[in-house]
Amino acid sequence: MTKRISGIILTTLFLLVILVSPVFAQENLKSGDNIVLSKNETINKDYFATGDSVTISGTVNGDVYAAAGNVLVEGTINGDLLAAGGAVTIRGNVANDVRTAGGQVSISGQIGGNVSTFGGSITINDNAKIGGSLVAGGGNINIFAPIAKGATIGAGQLTIGNSVGGDITTGVGQLTLTSNANVNGNLTYFSREELNLQDGALVNGEIKRNAPKERERKTTDMAPFGLLGVLTGASIFIKIIGFFSSLIIGLLLFRFAPVFTQKTADTLDKKPGSSLLVGLLTLVIAPILIVVLFVTIIGIPLALILLLMLIAAVIVSKIFVAVYVGQKLSKVLNFRLSNGWMLVLGLAVIAVVTIIPVIGAIVSILVLLSGLGSLLIEKRNTYKLLSSKKLV
């Protein structure tokens, strides 16, 4: 269980690892709309890239860290690959480990080490090869390439169609072993459904099914993952989308309202108690006011406007907390980071902390209240400043 959880945490933490690496201080970060490392290029150090799309066609004699809407690796990486994006495609060769997170993940290259991957849809194609173990979580996972060691997987639907060199442990809605499957170890699965073992499929060890208790079945119509619930593909996918959505909105705020964004983060630093109180009062009073306006009929347009403003404020509230956290950590770590990378650092830390049971829920509430409160306080300050100026 420890290994399974660590796999998730490592994937969530990879952006944090990027930022706290001393190598980050060097001039090897590429950012922009479309980042391309061409076939004739060779990088003899770690390579960092972020943008709308990142394409690695050349050779990197080090680790690669990539975050983009689309990440394509078709060259050679003589180190580790850590990548996240809407779509992550690996067609090239990676000498060591691969850790990816994305809406769609496709692997058809040669991987020398272990693979940890999480996404809505994951496909490991038949021309791929994984030299180590596999940890995966997603909605729909298809494995048609050989896995040298064992596999730990959580999925809504899982299909295995090649050899696995060790034990398989999986929490799954529907599990299928095709005729080409050959498991050189034990198969342990948590599922409401029986294993679909096709003719020709081999499991050389013990097959053990752990079905959920009846009372667990009544709690949801979704297929539970039992002890591997933390690997639920939908939950991970939502967190990934939330992270990148916040990142994009935050970068836009820094682009078009940098002073306001910074002042709001400063307000959180100077007035943490007031920010929490204002945020709490807003979440209590605003819904009541919206309902009252709806009841009056003529106030419906104003109620809709207020509702949209409240939703927008709630969505962006985390961004100001992330900026505050990123700035504080960059000072502690003595790193000089741009506003964008401080935002990434803060969002990564919040994402990691909020996956901790109980503590994560408390932190999420505090982030919402404090971020919302600091936003409203700074809005009020900005309004007072503007209203105090006289038109000439």
C-alpha cells in the first residue's frame, strides 16, 4: 500500500521537484507557445519545458520535465521523464523512469525503468516495452506491451494483453485478460465483476478476487476500487484539470492584472485573520442575498450577476493563496523564481497537502476562505482608491 500511495504522491509532486531543483537556476528552462527540441539538437543536461505544446524530438542526456497542453516525446531521453498535460504521447525512448499525468496518455516507446502514469485514458501500445514495474490509475487503461516486473493499477476498465513479469494488484470495475496475456505471478483484484479470462490467457500464480461487501455496494452505483480507491481515475483526472485550470487563470491574472494579483497576495500575508473572516461571512451572507433577490422576481437579473461573480471569486480564490505560498517558499529555499513559477510552486504544494485525509479537507476550506477574503478586501481597497480620485 505504501508503494501505491507513493506513486500517486510522486506524480503529483513532480512540478514541485522541478522547482526546488538547484538546476532550475540555470538557463535551461524553455517556455512559450510551442516548444520544440528538434531532431538534430542534443541537450547535455536536464531539460525543462512548458507551454501550449512541448515536442521532444532530439536527444537529452539528462532528465526531462515537461508541462503543456500537449506533450510529445519522439526522441531519446537518457534519464527520467516527468510530464503532465492534456495529452501525453511517448513514442521515443526513455532510459530510466517515466512519470506522467494527463487526460490522455499513450506510450509506444521503449522505457528502461518504471512507469507511473495517471489519466482519463491510458494506452500502452504493443510496440512499447517497459523494463520495470507499472503503477497506473485511470478511467480506461489498455496494456498491450510487455511489463518486465509487476503492476499496481486502479481503473474503471482494464485490459491486459501481454506479459507481466510479476504480481498484479488492481482495483477495477471490469478486468479483461486477452488471449495474449501471460502473468508470471499472482493476480489480486478488487471488483464487483468477475474476471474476464479469455481463452489462451495464462496466470502462473494464484488468482484472488476481493469483492466489496453488500453495504459498500449500496453507497454508489460506481464500481468501487476497494483498497485502491485513491487511484480512482476520475478523481485524479479532476485534480489534474483543476491544477492546470488554476495555473492558466493565474498566468492570465499576472499578465493582465499583475499589480492587483500581487496586492491581493500581500493582503493575505498582512491580514490573514481578516481574510478568513471576510471569506466566511461572504459564503454565509451571499447565498442568502441571492435567494432573496430571486424571490423578489424583479431582482432575478441582479441575483444572476451576483451568483456569477461569487462563482468566479471562488474559482480564483485559490490562486492568490498559491501566489502567497509560492513566494514564501521561494524565500525560504532562497530561489529566485518568476511570478509564473511561484504560482506553479504554490499550486503544487496546495495540491499535495489537500490529498491528505482529514487535514486536506481542512486546508481546502482554509484556502477557499482566506483566498476569497483577501480578494474582496483588495477589491474594496481598489474601489476606495479609484473613487477618491477626482476627474479633471
